[in-house]
Amino acid sequence: MSAAAGCPGPTTDRPGPTTVLVIAKEPVPGRVKTRLTPPYTPYEAAQLAEAALHDTLQAVCVMPARRRVVVLDGRPGSWLPAGFDVRPQCAGGLDERLAAAFADSAGPTLLIGMDTPQVTSQLLAPALEFGAWQDCDAWIGPAEDGGFWALGLAVPDPRLLRGIPMSTDRTGAAQRARLAAAGLRVRELPPLRDVDTADDAGKVAAAAPGGRFAATLARLTPAIGR
């Protein structure tokens, strides 16, 4: 696996109001991006996962934030740039792990995943800029498969996530409904495609051709007939 590029740092010296959580899995062959296998080998799928994580962390690096945290399943490696704290994920289903990540945070918090390497600082900006929480209690970034790629809460409350059915085509709608039922004022970030399959990977790379994910995919794309 390749070494991480240094975090370029935020574009302003003024700390932002929001903690950013990146929920991630250590890019170990056989444990990440298993739906990419085949056509990719487990080692190649792990390389793509590491590239996706790299691009995600770089986008977070340049945004103002109160704190940057990787909520990690596994151990940190050379892919982790400076400027991030690391917190282990708890056990349990995805809803419990996301809920626990919010429970351990204080103040406005935005959680994103590592499956959308096309994310940019510009896409994150509305939820991380200094006025992000004026007349707003929550942010949600819908995923094209029906889930969500980002969730922000002005007041982290794990009860808003526990029991949400995860990894379905109704997950995003269920989460949005939970926020609305709690009386929260919700704003949306742009929808993004998660990288789950090889088809997803090609479309995401085309949307962000300058990133490490796209470069890694181009290097690894299987030859016809493989």
C-alpha cells in the first residue's frame, strides 16, 4: 500500500465550528470492497479502498473544522495524513456504529463515509462553512443507491440513528424521516454515488478523473477476458 500524501491543511487559520468524522475500514485485502471481487482481486480491491479513503481525507483536510476524526475499523496505517485523530469503531450493526460515533462527539458534527472518493471540499462546504448551522439542525447527503453518504447533526444524538435499516434502497428516506419526526430543520448536500461495484467504480472515477481513486482504477482495470 502506498504512503499517504501530507494533509494540505485548511484554507483558513480560523477553526471551523464543526467536527468531521470519517467512518472507515482499514484497507486490508479480503475485508474491504468485497463486491469489487471479481473482477478485481482482493488485493486490488484494497488498493481501490485505500485510494478512496485518501481522496476523502484530502477533501476533509482543506476545510475548516473544529476537529477531524477517523472512526476506524482496524488499525491506522501510512495512508493516514497528519491532522486526524483516530477513534475505534464500536461493535454492532452499522446503525449502532454510526450512533456511537455521534455519541462520542460534542457540538455540530458531520459524518461522512469513505465510499465517495469524488467528494470535494466544494461539496462539503455548505455543511462546514461558518454559517452552516444557521436555521439548520441537520444535513444529509443522499446516495444514489438510496442510502446516504453524509449526515450532520447540530446536536449529536445517537437515538436519531439507532434502528434505521441500513444498506437498503430506503435507508436515506428512513433517516430523513427520522430527522423530520424529531422536528429538525434539514438541509441537503448534493447526491453522490457510492463505490460498491465495478460499474460504480468506473462512473465515480469518471466524475473525479484527477483523484487517486481514478488513477488507481486506471492502473488496475482488468484486461478484456481476464
